[in-house]
Amino acid sequence: MAIETKRLLTTSKAISEGIAQEMERDPSVFVMGEDIGTYGGIFGATEGLLAKFGPDRVMDTPISETAFIGAAVGAAISGMRPIAELMFVDFFGVCMDQIYNHMAKIHYESGGNVKVPMVVTTAIGGGYGDGAQHSQTLYGMFAHLPGMKIVVPSTPYDAKGLMIAAIRDDNPVVYMFHKGIMGLGWMTPNPRATAHVPEEPYTIPIGKADVKREGRDLTIVTVSLMVHRALDAADDLATEGIEAEVLDLRSLVPLDREAIIASVMKTHRILVVDEDYRSFGMSGEVITTVIEGAFDHLDAPPVRLAYPDVPIPYSRPLEDFCLPSRDKIAAAARQLMGR
């Protein structure tokens, strides 16, 4: 009997494969950004594309985010489907006019007559001592601003399917990948950063959450690297008789409010884990969704574990003190369960 072997890819290779397959399918798709060509992107998201498609479709740009994000907007409204990599989300400030006043608003301001089918990819997250200007997540800030879809995958499988969906979408999509899930050798090892990814192209609907672990006692809602931390904590809690459900939002815009409410109606408790800043962000929006949609089903007040409202420290011990972790998530879950 033949033994079926599953094809394994890291998240970074899954992303680059998804891009490559869309570039093969659609000649209007191209990639631009800093170090995305010869270097393959500093997080490997465009590795191998230059050799396959050449410099006309895989373009290294100068260090001028305003220029190349603006060029991508112009290309998108002219009928192309650009993918522009903003190396770190922390750099959004220098090109926010292009992102929010142009990319996100042109469709609305044109009365729906002009489409902006482009993807901005960017790296998020800390945990490796890179300081306050290279370690933020900031997805809550982008989600707050209408006109853009916001995608935040956590696994190799989701990363490929969401990338293909983002490229095919006629709306601007901000695609945010966490360095800690990319499967890079120089990052902290993450066993879930390598997983089965089908070779054929496929899509995952943007705005559809995914239950990564079934549970009955409480719901842990989160995204990106914190999905992995929540799954680790859920394993620990299970040894104590607490079965946690882990809901991976996968997208913040659109937000799958129905999935959040359905899970809480089952478990009657919610813990939101967020690597973004605590105030005015994802954690508050998710909890408000539960209060508005499932208040009568709650057996305990919602709890959130998020990054404190301080700049991210360069000091590794201080950064670890601020970041949500496996142990902190488990402790918050015990608190929610009254233990």
C-alpha cells in the first residue's frame, strides 16, 4: 500500500508560491518593493520570483515608500494588479497619504467607477529584540480606517489561500504577515510555521474566521502568532480539565462577527489575545461584538490580554514582559474560569 506523504512548506514559501501562481495565471500581477527581487524579501515572501519572472515584473525599488506605494496605486487604477511590499508595518507613516488618502478612498470618491485592485504586504510583530520601530503589529490602526480589507494569516495553509484571494480581490487589501510564523531559520523556532500546503492554487474567503481548536469552556479569539501561543496555552489548560476553543479571525476587515458570537454562545466565556496595543484596537472591537450580540450568553465578564500602551522596548526581558505569552494566556483563561 502506498503511503501518502503531505507536502510541507514554511509560511514564507507558501506566500511566495501563491504569488507565483497568480503571476503565471494573470499577466497583470507584478511585485515591487525594497529588497524583494535579488534578495527575495527579507522575510522570504518573494523568494525565487525574480529568477522566474524577471525584473519587469519583480521590481526592486529605492528606499522611498511614498513613491512605490503611490506607483502601485497608479498601476492598480490603470488595470494592473500590483503587490507592493512595505518592509515593516512600522514604516507606514512615511506613505500613509498614499495608503489612506488614495488607495483606500479612490473607489469611494469615484462613485464606484474606479477600482484599486492591489495588495500591500507588510511584516508585523515583535519578540526578537528589534525595538520600537520594527516590532509593532498595528493591524488595529489599519482596520479602523474604512476602504481597505485587512488580512492577518497564522498558518502556511491560510497564508497561501489568503494571498491568492487578496490578489484576485478588486479592493485594496493590506496583507500582514508575522515574522514569527514565517519559518525563517534566524527566528525563534516555531513548529507550526511549517505545514501541509496543497500545490494547486486555492483561495480562502477574506472575512471568514477559522476554529483552530474546538472547546467547550471558553473562547480564545486572536490572530497571527498569538494563535500559536493560544494553542500552546490550550494544550496546558486541557491537562487541568479546561477545554479552550481557539478562534483565528484570519481577517479583521471584514470581521467575522457571526463566528465570534457563535463560539461565545457555545462556551459562554471570551478571552481576546492581542499583540497589538490594548486601547482602541482589535480587542475592544471583538468584546463589543460579543456584548452587542451575545451578552445574555456570557457567564463571566470578557477578558483581554493585549500589549500595554507603551512603545515596544529594545530590551529582550522588557519586551517579553510586555508580550502576551503561553503562560500569560493560560493564566488569563484560569482567571476567566474562576480558578
